[in-house]
Amino acid sequence: MSLLKTFRITAILEGISYLLLFAVSMPLKYLLNIPEPNIYIGYAHGFLFMAYVVLAIVLCYKKSWSFKLFIILFIASLLPFGTFYIDKRYLKKEK
């Protein structure tokens, strides 16, 4: 599997985990006092976030992408639906 494909999959999974964390597990934890899902989804999201950032660094280096694009990729990981936008706007056409 290519590095770009691995990054795209990681970006989508990171975006899904981000949405699950804030749309599902946080309300369960704070509104219904059920903290367990937050632990596991939080761990998964943390791992996927770190993998996303590391893969973004490696990909930008290997493909000689600009620092500006790396900043865009990084900021997208902090925004809900940001990684989905990045995949559609920047990564799909890179094949």
C-alpha cells in the first residue's frame, strides 16, 4: 500500500474518531455519566491523531510538499470534518 493511500485512510479514520469522540462519547460521559466509551474512543482518537501528524510530516517530506500545505493538513486535523475536506480537496487528485 502506498504512503498516500495509508495517509488517506488514516485521515478518514481520524475524522471519524474525532466525530465519535465529541458527538457520542462526550455526551455519554457528561450528560449520562457513562465514562467508559470516552476512554476507548479517546485512546483510538489520540493514536490516530498522532499517526495522522507523523504521516503528514513524512508525506510532505517525501513528496516535497510545501510547509504551507503541511500547516493546512495539520489545521484540518483540529477541525470537525477537516480531514474529510482535505481528502476531497487535496489528496484525491494526488494519485
